[in-house]
Amino acid sequence: MLHVAIDLGARKSQICVRDEKGVITREQSWPTDGLGSVFELLPKPSRVIVETGSESFAVADQARAAGHEVRVVPASLARSLGVGAHGVKTDRRHAQNISAASTRIDLPSVHIPRIESRRRKAMAGMREGLVTARTKLINTVRSWLRTELRGIRSGVPKTLPRRVRERFARDERELPSFVERLLQAVEQLTEQIEAANAELKEEVRQDPICQLLMSTPGIGPVTALRYVAAIDTPERFNGASSVCSYIGLTPREHQSGALQYRSSITKAGDGALRWTLVQAAWVFRRARPNDPMARWCAEVEKRRGKQVAVVALARKLAGVLFAMWRDGTPYDPRLGAQAA
């Protein structure tokens, strides 16, 4: 079996091929978007090794389709594989070090999500990009209004342009053109966000797993879709605690001899999913105050404060959602009571 290490780049990638004895048989630079043709020419099956990065999963799909084994190695292992030793790191040496390591050991691979899960994650991410852009524009307009000593009545983001125009019309003042441009941009972004929301809701409506997870209070279409996209296949987890650790909602732990302590959460994994779960926990806490998990959260709040309690509730929610998915059962407060 050949060991094919690829140092991926946005435009060009460095390839290093070694045989089973560790002898380099081929080295070359190749356009990243043309790696599929290289995989077709390699003896099957070869072992293709790439590091985690923006292009990794797409390249992994091409290698798998060509009949090869694939290892997507965590970038955190680069130092232990000799990459960047003595302060020297080049694409060629990088590929050489990874291919050499592959001939010695079976390198661990991260989970390669299904194409459908990656598409859904991108769908949610693009929507959030639109929301973030609109929020920045709205904050810019609000900041300018403060400099003019002109407050506007409160309302949802989509009505901001109308509220600003009404205020200036009431004051019989002309709205500056540079502000009007921003208001028009906000309106255009709002139209795109509403279209993205409709697309996302339709995606969730057609997915029975998302519908199942949304039976939990506080879990809406965005959280359900992000959760399903991140977990991908529940069979790869040993249990709910593994899921919470994967998402980064478990406390950091340090132990050395008699010394042992815990601190804030690890924040590993998908940050966007972790954020949505925390927001879902806030909604759950307000909407279902008598639910066993909400009462448990209230007890934690008395000891540790509101922020810690809500993050702890988000961790419980992540575990309950996994159990619901695994067992195919809708939300049951008794299941929440067991988790709490």
C-alpha cells in the first residue's frame, strides 16, 4: 500500500508518496482542484493522508470515490509528527513528515461528515453571516443616531429603516444620503434573511429527526439543524457524555498527583452549535420554569450564578437531544428529570 501525504493549499498542494518500506517514490506540487485526477492514477487502495482544513473533507470525498483509504489527521498532531521541527516548516517537508509517520503508525482520523451534513452546516452558517452583517449595519446606524441625540422607538431589526425615516419625517429633517444607503442595505439583507429562514424551515420540515428534536422546549429550527449536522451519525458516540464533550460543554479538568481541579468549559468542537444550545437553554428556562431540568437549573443558579447554571442546562439539553435521537422518542419531562 502506498502512503500518499498531501499538504493542502488553497491553490496548490504538495504531494509526497512513499511505499510500504518508507521510500519516497514521488514528490510534486499539484493544483488543489485537480487532485481528483491524481487519485485516479494511484494504485488502489492507497492510503491518503491530509490534515484538517477548509479543503480536507472535499479532498477526502474525492479520494474515497477513487477507492482509497483516507485519514484526515487533526492539525494539532502536526508538532508530534515532526512538522515545523527546529523552526523550519515548508510544504515539501510537511508532506514528507506526514507520509513518513503514516508508514510507521496508523494515524488517527477525525470523523468525516456526510456531504448532507456539511451542506446543512453551510446553510446555517450562511444565514448567520447575513444576520451578522445586518446587525453590524444596524449598530452603525444606532451609533450615528446617538451622536444626533435622536432616539427611536424600540422594535425588531426589520423595522429599523421605517422607524428611522419616521423619526426624521416627524422632525421635518432630511435623512442624510449616507444613512439612507445603510437603511436600504438593511432592508435588502432582511429580504435575504427571510428567504434563508424559509429555506431552513423547509429543510427542517422534511427531516423527521429535526422534527423529533424540536419537541424539546427551546429547540427551534436553527438549533435542531445545527445539532443534526454536527452529530451526523449518533452511532459514533458512546453516550450523552461523549456528545457533550464533543460539543465543548464539559468543564476543563486538570489532574497531577494529588492536585485536581475543574475550570470553565473546554469550548471544543462547533462553536456555533454551542452558542445556539446556550440560547436554547435561556428559552427553556423561561418557557418551562416548572420542568424538572429548569428547576435543577434554578438550584444550580443559587450556588453558582445564572451564567454557569444556563451553560450547565445547555449541557443537559445536548445530552437529552442525543438520547431522543438514539431512542427515537419525543421529549419527555421524566427524561429531563433523569438527566437533572
